Amino acid sequence: MSHTPQSGSLPDGSRYQIEIPDDWNGTLLLYSLPIPVEAGQPPWPPEDALIGDLKGQGYAVAGAANTIFWPLESSLANFAPLLDAFRAVAGAPRRTVSLGLSIGGLITAAIVERYPGVLSAALPMCGNLAGAVSIHNRELDIAFVVKTLLAPDSELALTDIADAASNLALATALLDEAQTTAAGRARLALAAAVGNIPGWHAPGSPEPDAADVEGRLCNQLAWFAEPGFLVYFWAREQVERQAGGNPSWNTGVDYRRLLETSINHDQVIALYDMAGISLDADLQTLEITPRIEADPAALQY
């Protein structure tokens, strides 16, 4: 076998990539990608570190590019053609393992359900397997707190996003500005708390102590910067496009209760005290602000 990647197009036009090491161990890894790419581009860039590591351990890797953030239908439809493309290049693998990260993890779980007899194993990593509806509701809760407490009169869209790029730019500017004041940082901590955003972002760095409220906030802000705000204020537009409307709601949500049960409850109390602003007043604002209802057809999707 050659290390030269094999590529082509699947019936729906998606680009695929197949990489097989010289010392192939007979196992094919079908890799579901978490991040969309531009149309016509391969699923991963040349010299991708993860792909290189997997090949270095003797695994063949195949994957198809996604051009949207919520590609469940196309990914499932592309599974069999991708496997056929691999077999045409290298023959039948001894073992076929599906794996993916984030949205790719959700795709992996869906592949297991749809093609249980084809796979030898599967590894869905960091997928929203507790339920996509609940995950999107959680994301809406975070975004609702951000807009309501930091920019209630802005044009920042939480649902029905018309221009995703402009919406993300507005959200990013808001995130940057809010970090410059103690009050803004406390309110960002509250937004993180209602979604249970952890106070530890990079596993290669030491975990901040529970009492280090500023250190934990810095890590939460890193989560917001990558990938949080991208998901809340940009990717939602693609989810709604696929679903045919908004599948999320926060009617009936008790944000005071979410804070009380949050892993970050004590951190929020401390940061509000440091900022000298009223947490109770902000929770009251959240309580009286008009809520968002889901579109029934999109929810059914």
C-alpha cells in the first residue's frame, strides 16, 4: 500500500479522503468530522496530525467532508458509498470502526443505529448523546443570559438568525467588551453557570482550584471563545435551516433554579460580590424577560 491519499467525490458531491499506511493492520477507521469545510475541499487538511498518528499506528482512515454544521442526513447517506470507495481501493477491511468527535460523535452513534451489522466497534467522542433537543436548549439558555444581561437592546439574534457571520461578529465583540469590567465578567460567569460550563478548558494545563474564581472564569471564557459562541450564535442558523425552524425553547425555565443547582454556583456568588452588583436583580430580569418558543415542526425534526 502507498501513503498517497486517495480522494474523490461521493454521489452527493461530497469530497472523500482515504489514507492507508504501508503497514496497514487491517482495521479501517471511518472518521466523522465535527467541523464543516468549504464545498469542494477534502475532509481534513494535508499532514493532519490526528490522521498521521492513526496511520502511524497502522490504521487506515476514511472520511467524507461535511459542508454544513448539522450534517446528519448527508453523513448517514454517505456511509455506504464511502465504505464502497474504500473497498474499491484496498479491498474489504478485517475490522471497521466508526469514530467521531463532537457532532462527529453524534454521527457515529447514528451510524451504529443505522448500520449495526457492518461495524466491528464504534467510538463516539464528546457527542451530544444525551439528546440534541436538550443540548440546543442548554445552548439557548446560555445565549439568553448573555443577551438579556449584557446587550438587551442589541441586534444579537438567539434564534431565526438571518446573517450568521454578522451575528457571530456581534457576539464576539460583546464577549470581548464584557470581559473588560467586573460586572461584565460576573454576568458571563452566570451565563456559564446556567449551562454548567466547566472552569477548566485545556487538559494540558493544571485545573484551577475551586476557590480560584477568576482562574476558572478565564477557562470558561476560553470555552466561550472556542467553540461556544460559534455554536450559539453562528452554527444555530445551520441547525435551524436543517430543521426548518427553531427547535429550542426556554419557556418555563427557572434560571434561579439553574444557578442553584449549577456546579459553578459559588463562583457566581463570589464574582457578583466582587463586582458589587445585585445577583438577585439580574435573576429577576431573566425571570421577567419574554421567552422563546420552539417551532413544533422543527422540534419534531
